[in-house]
Amino acid sequence: MIKISECKELNYYDHYELLTYFENKELNKIYDKIKEYKTIQFQSKSRKNDFCIVHKSSKKDNTIQISYFDNKGAYADKEVNSYKDALELIYKSYKVKEVA
């Protein structure tokens, strides 16, 4: 059996189940931190001036909205069905900064 620590790179197709397990584990860890809150701000991991806010949609009922911002202001938004769906879209590029 090969240990994860011995792998330099996991091939997505060869290690699909393992990668999915770790991805879900990371998503659940983040979700457990934020699930009690209504609005969560995420900071971009690569661009210090970029962030997004995950919140209840101001456009549609029972919808979650991701609003994206940079140093010039809001530049995009996306609507999803749940906070978990929102996390799936952003967790690799953003980290939790503030919750309210």
C-alpha cells in the first residue's frame, strides 16, 4: 500500500475516490465552521485585493449568492442552491476571512 505522503502528485483518474474523499473532508471542515452564519467573506488566496461574499440572495428566495469583489468594487455574482454548493465553487481559490 502506498502512503499519501509518498505521492508527489495524484492522478485524478487513477485516484478519483481518494481525491473525492479528501475534497469532501475539506469542504465539510469549512462548512462546519460557517454553517451557523448567514454571511461569510472569503479572501482570495492568490490576489490580495479580491474577495467574495457568500450570502442569501438579494434576487431570489431560497437561493445563495456569491458576490465577487476586487479593488474597484463588485464585478460578478453567481447564484447556487446551498452554502455547500457555494463552497464547492470557491474553496480552492478562497479562504474564510470573516463571518457574520
